[in-house]
Amino acid sequence: MELTGKTIVITGASSGLGRGLALALSTRSNRLVVTARRGELLETLAAEIRANGSQALVRVNDATDSADCQRVVDETVTHFGPIDLAVLNVGGSPGVVMGETSVDTVLGLMRLNYDSLVNYLVPLIAVMRDRGGIIAHTSSPAGMFGLPKSGPYSAAKAAGRLLLDTCRIELAHTPLRFVSLYPGFTATEGLKTEEVPSPRLIISKDRAVKEMLWAIERERSHHIFPKRIAWPIRLGRMLPEPMRRWVLQRAVPAAPSRTR
Ligand SMILES: NC(=O)c1ccc[n+]([C@@H]2O[C@H](COP(=O)([O-])OP(=O)(O)OC[C@H]3O[C@@H](n4cnc5c(N)ncnc54)[C@H](OP(=O)(O)O)[C@@H]3O)[C@@H](O)[C@H]2O)c1
């Protein structure tokens, strides 16, 4: 897909990767719908988008509220017409250690990372399946297998990954395509740098945005980046689970137990 003159919805656009993507796409005469909860940040983003020559529609939205997401999809179609691309990008990952957390925290991360995807995915498929387009999801390498200190986040991103795998099969006969993006550690407002094993693993937001645009334009089903993250993840997925567990137990020190 050539990303010029298109109607594009970006969720989680008030900061980080979503904001970076919106700004990169704003120089190509697009119609951009930017959503998140922090309205003031979206308004300053919209001003930058318009200054760069694109149209902007701001929708303050809680992506964990299904009715509110349906409203945004409906209002986008009313305002701009058919949607060409949606980048479903809401998510986040505070480090959580199982055994040291609560039910509410674990389920809250599922709502933030999985419900926020589903709440847009279902209404978007309904309006995009006949005409086609691309639905992209900002997943994570953490969703490839269960990682220590990221269990609920890994589980939620894995659920989203599997759901899109099914979409690719069931909707293969339609012109709708699905792109799963797996950014490595990226310097955004959402990254907890203290949880990154080495600062050398962190890439810039601009680099991540370029990788995401590259994958969307080529309609890649899956894009893990950068390469120094992609290879260990691919290797890890090929290992039998007991061997992967052995490696990860040694790579990440065990959390201190409260009971000892
Ligand atoms: N940075 C990384 O290293 C990295 C690596 C892999 C994957 N990712 C994924 O990339 C995506 C973007 O993360 P980021 O690093 O750019 O972090 P970020 O700057 O914290 O961006 C998260 C965005 O999601 C929005 N958001 C959060 N909760 C929301 C809700 N309930 N309803 C609507 N919007 C909500 C936030 O806006 P408001 O607070 O204004 O609502 C913000 O715009 C996430 O899915 C994350 O899991 C990031």
C-alpha cells in the first residue's frame, strides 16, 4: 500500500510510537484520525499534522470501552469515508512478577493490551472487509513466548498475535490484510529503561517508526525488529519449551520471594 492520500486511524497516538507514526504519515497528504485518552496531546498533534499538509480528526477515546471504539470507527467513516489503514497501537507493559501481583493487575494488562485491540478490530473488519485495506497491530517480541517479569504482557500480546493469525486465514478471500509489528525495546514514553537488559538494545523512536512504515507498505504479515532482537526471538521459538525455560531462568534473575 502506498501511504499517500489515505484515511488512516491510529490508536494510542498521543505519545510514543503512535504519535511518531502519525507525524511521519502527516507529510504525505493523508487523512489521519488520532485517538487516545489525553485530548490536549492529541490537539497539539493535530496542529502539527495540519501544518504538515494532512487532515486530522481527533477522537478522545478509551480503547478498553467497546462502545466508545465502535463510535470512533463510525465517526471516522462518516467524516472521511472508507478507512484504508488502521494501526492498533494501544498498549503498555509495567514489569509484573507472578506471585507478587494481583488478579486486577493481570487482568488490567489484558484489557490494556488485548481488549484495546479487539474493541477496534471487530468493527474495523466489518467496515473494511469488502473494500480492503490494512489493519496493523503493534504487538511485541514479548508476545512470542512467556518472558520473566512480563507474564501478563506476554500473554496479552500473544493472544492478539493468535487472533490476527486466524484473521489472515479466515479473511484470506477478502482484500483485507493484517500486519503484526513486533518492535524491540524502543525509546518512548512507555519504555521502562530499568527493565531493559542492556541500553545497547534500545532503538530510537524514529528508527522504529521507519521499520513499521516499511512493513505496512509491503503488507508484511509479521515484522520483528531490529535484527539483533529478531534472531534471538526466532531461535527461542524454535527451541523446545524446557530448553527455552532453562535459558530464560539463567538470563533473568529470579524475583525475591516475599515469604522467605
Ligand atoms: N516502546 C517499546 O519498547 C515497545 C516495544 C514493543 C511493543 N511496544 C508496544 O507499542 C505500543 C505503543 O507503546 P509506546 O512505547 O509508544 O508507549 P506510550 O508512549 O506509552 O504509548 C501508549 C499509547 O497508548 C495510549 N493508551 C494507553 N491506554 C489507553 C486506553 N485505555 N485507551 C486509549 N489509549 C490508551 C496512550 O495514550 P493516553 O495515555 O493518552 O490514553 C499512548 O498514546 C504499545 O502497544 C506497546 O506495547 C512498545
